[in-house]
Amino acid sequence: MDDLYDEFGNFIGEDADASEEESEHGVDASAYLDDEYPEEAPEATGQELMELDDEGPSNAVVLHEDKQYYPSAQQVYGEDVETMVQEEDAQPLSQPIIAPVDVKKFSVEEADLPPVFFDRSFMTDLMNFPDQIRNIAFAGHLHHGKTAFMDMLVLETHDIVDRLEKRTGKKRDEQLRYTDTHILERERGVSVKAAPMSLILQSTKGKSHLFNMIDTPGHVNFVDEVAAALRLVDGVALVVDVVEGVQVNTEQIIKHCVLEDIPMTLIVNKMDRLIVELRLPPSDAYFKLKHVIEEVNTIIENTRPGMGEKKRLSPEKGNVLFACSDMGWCFNLQSFAKMYADSFPGVNTEEFAKRLWGDIYFNPKKRTFSRKPLPGEDGAKRSFLNFVLEPIYKVFSHTISTNPNELKAILASLGIHLKPSQYKTDAKILLKLVCEQFFGPSTGFVDMIVKHVPSPLEAAEHKLERYYTGPLDTKVAEAMKKCDQDGPLVIHVTKLFNSADAKSFSSFGRVMSGIARPGMSVRVLGEGYSIDDEEDMAMATINNVYIAETRYNVETDGVPAGNWVLLSGVDNSIVKSATIVPPKLEDDEEAYIFKPVTHFTESVLKVAVEPINPSELPKMLDGLRKINKSYPLITTKVEESGEHVVLGTGELYMDCVLHDLRRLYADMEIKVSDPVTRFCETVDEVSATKCYAITPNKKNKITMVAEPLDDGIAEDIESGQVKMRDGARKVGKFFQEKYGWDLLAARSIWAFGPDEMGPNILQDDTLAEVDKTLLRSVRETIRQGFSWATREGPLCEEPIRNTKFRIMDASLAQEAIFRGGGQIIPTARRACYSSFLMASPRLMEPLYACSMTGPQDAVPVLYNVLARRRGHVLTDGPVAGTPLYRVDGLIPVIDSFGFETDVRIHTQGLAMVSLVFDKWQKVPGDPLDKDVVLRPLQAADAQATARDFVLKTRRRKGLSEDVSVAKFLEPEFYQSLMESGTLGSP
């Protein structure tokens, strides 16, 4: 090889062939491998030798400063690695040059499975026996003790006391709040999300039951979480604070449970407040307890007259529990009677328990019970006072006031033994320790739920009848009725929970039949799915199957029917609720869905959001999609003006939603508009004249009249008491019987709008002269035009409400091609709009029912604050047995922003205010009155309010300044109306 080169390293060997020469001069032969070879090589010009080879060493002179002695960072690490060069002292020491990957965590989680006092494999085995399972929800008003009651059950079943005792400083005195995991819940001290938990609890007889429990928020803004939770349960444990009694949210929940026929039990909580705070004597405490229970029963009776006796809650029935979740004790009459039976073996627990409530008196001399009190001071006392309240009062008073040595002897006589160091603790801690030993575990609660709440097996048929949209005689329905583990998999999902890093969601639902196993292929049917329209359907694979425990999830290889399950991997197509079924059902049966969750309030508060940095719009849209999944009642939409609008139930709700959007799901800064409200449009009178609209091809003409609906019809349609899918006969019968409509008119109802449960009616009121066959052929397109019109009214593109549109006449082209959707739909919409504007249109606004509980001197404050905001008080009065007053009133939503803060400031934080959507009400004034003068920065007069709202809403939406009926009427018809004076002088 050496003789090929001379002493200077120049090549002196034989001439290389063409291909080698090409490759030597930088033409890479491999470039032709992928493509065809060129037909002939280009001729050599002799210029090639002059070209410099980029890759080889160059003979060019390199200046000293341009010389590169070391490879650059880019050459070392590659082009796709970002490198940073920092000058000395340019960056603070606290900030690393290359920061570590930041793993965000937005909820409290257990690092591993915490130790429990039961065997977890026993829990999974118990899932196979639906008759041993109970699915319940804790529901009630804000701060009435639902989360604290869950804490009590968690501490009974979880071995975490050592960990709690290690807490120091401020955290030591904090309430556990085990089911509050979201960062907002921890900061604000209020539950925001419904939190499920499955525990094994024992009854008085020592029998174990699997309790699937869900702790729901108590704030009125988060009742959507309660509604989503109630769909999955078979019974409700209603928690009521004994001092405050039944508040506005408790009332809503009771009504919902009665109407949905969900069994209820009552937990009268915070019993210690009667003794320590109100210091009521035992006899008064009894009447206070009785009053609270009667308040609940009154609402049950008023919601469905005649059902009160059947659904009555009463201690002697065993469906009322007395509790103090803070001290960790609870009992019902049966469990308290058992405490006596343990000490006095001859006592019959059941018989004794029946005599512990009501007007039954105990005579200590004769040791007998009687229905009447004996005269004199030494006469008989009520048995509840004698056997229940007085012993509890004695335990409290001795523990708080007796010195340790005497207390030791007293407690020993009751069989209570404490460590010597515990006698020196704070009175509250000592009281808790004594009560825990005196009352024992919460077996009374377990007995009550097992007896008064049906098992999933017993409740399955009722669930199907109420919520399943399919027929009940199919194999799938039979499997669900029996909670059959061997049947086809059917899961009803109503809730989505985000992961700790907020990047993904898990679907929470109830297994109705079959077994949910990881790796299964399933069909996810959304709320819009039906046999006719299969668009809202997606295929998915279940990744993991968990038993949900709020702070931790127990992974399992299958969850059978009758239980709750947390699934990962199927949430992509789910927005609010869904039904999960196998890809193919046995015998090729059709798949049907469960009805969407019925909420007992509406989203009426509205804000527009936009990113501060416009390039982050896609990020914000992704965040909005996640928000939609996370909150059951949130609605997001895009206005005509391009605004992204978020609709929620109240101020705290919107605050939590926007916090989650900024921090959890989008991690960006967003600009939020001033809050406004949804409006609705309606009419006051019948249209002044029949209004017609002609199609663009001049071959069809539709004539309509608009008029207001009778009171109550809109509410009946919205609550689902009458449905179009029931058929014309059933709908006709409903309107004939309840509202006295003519049967022919009732049967000729074509549609409710804008959707199936919309509060407007489209009715065919044409005479026999009209060709009914032709009219029926365009029925669907007219219905679509009506639906479009009622979704966005002509005043300010808000939904129309409480209006009936009657088709008076229709002349249609004989040829089907001339009466297609493109011609009829916009024409029907114009006919709706013109008839609407000719019928004295009015604007409607939502009202909040305002409820305040506070001291007596806070009452006049509320009167003043409400009066300044167009609101008014309906009732006020004292809360029985307490120094508190309760005031109920109404306030327009648009004037309610900052109302709660206002009241709190004026009452030094002593008043608690709840605002919940109540109804729609007409705004005073004519929205089309052009004589009204609106001055900038001045509040509009009472009669100019409607005009003010319409103009401002139109401006905000980017619409033209004013509404004119001329836009929707045919020109010659408009001219004739002007000349006749119907629309004013020509």
C-alpha cells in the first residue's frame, strides 16, 4: 500500500475509476441508492479539482480568534439538546441553572396503602355478595358535619392514630378531613368534590358489611356533585346540625330524594352543642331534637302530600341517629338500649328501645312506663330524658368539672379506664376519650343503614325503572335486576376524578351487571347516544380497575355487580355521564343508556375567559375541556362574537373552576370578564297579527302566532313530567287533564324546544283547508327552524322561554325539491322571530333564593343590603331553641355579585348566607322601548332595566345596536303594517 503515495503523502497510484473519483470529490454514491441512477454521468470539466471538500481538512488560512480548539456544546450533545451558558453572578444561587423536572401534585395522597383493621382480601371477597353491601351518600348543608362523620368512620377502620399524634403546631388541632383531598378543599376548609370510600363496618351483632359511602359537598353551589352522587346510591344519610336545623341545601336534598324515591335516614349531628354551647337543660334539649326531626318530616310531607307517613323519619322506627362526629360518637335508640342490656342482662333491647322516644314516661318508684306524666314534682319523667339525655349530660358535666381523682372513681364505675397522663389533658380531648369508651364504635349507624337502606340487589329493579332508557324484558335488563356477575358488563358512570397531577381522569361509576376487569374492550355510550343516532359512541380498553378510597386507590383484578368502581383508560369520550357496555351483547341485543343526571339547580352565572397571551388559546381550550369533565354542572360554549363563555352556579363555584383552569388544567394566566348572567326571552301577549314568512324561492309560505304559556307548563316540561317521546296520546291527555286544553289542540303539539325538555311548545293549529300530507312532510324541518329560533331569541340571542308558537297556515310547493330543509328551516325561524316580536316581547332574568342565618342584629343589615340590590325579604323569624335568626328573600342574580361579602362585612362575619337559583322572572320595562334614555355610568330607572340589559348584552355579543321587526318580516307585509298603524305611524 505504501508505494501508492510519495514522501509528501500525494497519491501516485493508478487512476481510480469514475465511481471512486466521484465519491472522492464529495459526490456521495449512497445518495443514489434510494432513487434511480442518473441515465449518464455528467462530463468532467476539470473544475472539480478546484472545489473544496467541506468534510476534509481545508488549506484556507484561519485567523487566531476564529480557531476552534474544543468542540462546541452543540457538536458534543447534538442539535436537539438545549444548552445554556451563564456568566458569573448572572443568576441567583437559589435558582438552579438547569431546574429539575417539576412533578406537580394537586391533591393529598397516601404514599402507600395505609394499614386498616380489616383484611383487604376480605373486602374484595365481600364484594361478591350484593346482599351484604350498602351504597349510601352523606348529604346535608354546609358545615353540618358530613366530612367529620366520615373521619370518625375512617379512624375506626384505619390504623392512623400514631401518625396523627405526631403532628405538631397548628396542624395538631386541625380536623382530619380525610375525604377532602383537593388543594382548594384543604385551603378553604369546605368540600368541593364528592369523595367515595369503601369500608368494612360491623353491626351491633358483630356481622361485617361492606359500606360504599360517598361524602358530598354541603355548599349550595356544589349541589351538582350531590346530584351525580345520588344517582349511584341506594340510600341517603341526611346530616343535620341540631342547632341550625334544616337549612336551604338540606331542603333541596330532601325534596330531590323524595321525588327520586331514594330511601332516607337522618343523622342529628353536633349533639354536644346543646350541652356545651347552648347549655339547654335536658328537657329543652329533647324538644329541640324533636323540632329538628319534625322539620325534616314536614318537608317530606309537603314535597309529596300523602307520602309523609310512609317516608317518616323517627327515632322509634330506628332511622334517626344521634351523633357528635367531633367527639367520635353516635347512637340510635336500639344501640343505646343495648348498652343497658349489656349491664342489666334481663332487659329486652327491642322492647326497651320502643319506649325511649315520644310521650312515654318512666315512673322510678313503680319502675313502670306510662303514657301520661304523674302529677307533682317527683312525678315520672320522659323515658328519653331519664335513660338517654341525663346520663349523657352527667358524663359531660363530670368529665369537664370533676377533679382527676374523683373522676377516676366515677369513670371506673362506668367501666371507663384512662391512662394517668390522659386525665391531665385539655377538657375537650379528655371528653373525647371518655365518650369514645362510653359509646363504643358506631355500630348503631351500621344497624340503621342495614335495616333502612336496601342492598344493591333489592334496589336494582327500582334503579332500572327510573333511569334505564331500554326495555326491562331483555337479557341485559334481567342480568342487571339480579346483579348478575356472570351477565354482560354494564357500568353507569356519573363522575370523573382527575389524577394527582391533573393530567388524566378516571371514570367513577356503578357496576350494574357483570364484572369490570382490566384489559376489557368496551363501548362507551355518551349522553347523546340512541339506537337511531350512534354518533356519541366510542371504543375503549379498560386499563386499571380500582376500589376508590379518596386518598388512595386499591388496585384490583375485578369489581363485580352491585359495587362502585374507578376505571382508567375509558374517559376520553366521556364529558358528564356515560354507560359502558361490551362491544357486542348476547343475541345481538341493542345497547341502551342510563338517563343523564337530573340536577336540581341551573347554571346561571356567566363569565367570559381569554388567554393573556393569544398564542396560548389551544392550551386554554384543552383546559376548558378538562373543566367540563371535572364539574358536573359547568357549561362552556363559544358566543357568536368569539367569546369563550363559562356558565356556573355561583361565585364560589366559579372561583374554584377558574382556579382549576389557571393552576391545574391549563397552568396559564387568563383574563376573566366581569360576571354577568344568562337571560331568557318571553312574550306577554298573543301576537298582534298573524306573521308570515316566504321561502327564498317564493314557493312556500309559513304563518305563525306566538303567545305565552300557562304558568307551570315550562317547569313540568323541564322536570320531565311530560315528554314528547311518550307519544301524542299521552302528551294530549296530560295537557287536557292538568291544564284544561282542548284535546285536539293538545294532540297537535309537534315539539318542545329548543331540545327535548325545552320550555317552549310548537303546535300545529292549521285548519282543514291546509294539505296535511304536505305539511307533515316538512314537519321535521319546521321543527328544526323552531328549535333554532328558541335556542337564540331575537332580542339578544338568549334562549326563548315559556312561549307557544302556533302554525296558523302553510302553503307549500307540490314538488319536494322546492320544500327542502335549506328553504324551510330559515323561513320557519323567521316566522317564529317575527311572531315573537309582535307579541310584546319581554326579557327574563334568573333569581336567587337568599337564605341567611345569623344573630338578631344582622336581620336589619340584610333588609338594607337586599333593598340596594333590587331584592326583597320574604320571611324572617327565630330558629327555634337558639339565639339565631333566619331570613329568606329573593335577589336577581345579576345584582348578587359580591352580595355575600357585603353581608359578611356588615355583620362582622356572624351571618352565613346561601344563594341558590330559584326561578325566572320578567325584567321590568319594555326591551324595545326606544324612548328610554340611558345615561353612561348611571343606574337605569326601574322601568328602563329591560332596555338597558338588552342593549348592553347586544353590545357585549357584538350584535347590531337595536332589534327591528323589519329584519324578519316580508317587506310588503311590513309596509302594510306600518300603513295600518299596527307598528306605529308610517
